[in-house]
Amino acid sequence: MKVEGTVATTAVRSHVNDALPTYHAGDVIVSIQAQVNGGIGPQRSSVSLIIKT
């Protein structure tokens, strides 16, 4: 039972470390958000850019 828990923990940790990006204190995140009204209705959009130093 303990072996299965250890294997599962290792698998989850490996997956999370691969899936999540690593940022550093000097990195800058720039985000732009826009909203328009009209046409088929209100539309919102956003985009982020990471500038690594």
C-alpha cells in the first residue's frame, strides 16, 4: 500500500513540475485586456506576455 502511494506521489509531482512554468523575480508579465460592445454583443479578450530577464 505504501509503495503505490509513493509511486502516485512521484507521478503527480513529475506531471505538475512539467505542466507549470517557472518564473523568476526579474521576469516581467505584461497583460493587455480589451472589451468591445456592439455587433453580436459584448466581447472581451486578454493576452499576457512574459518577458524573461
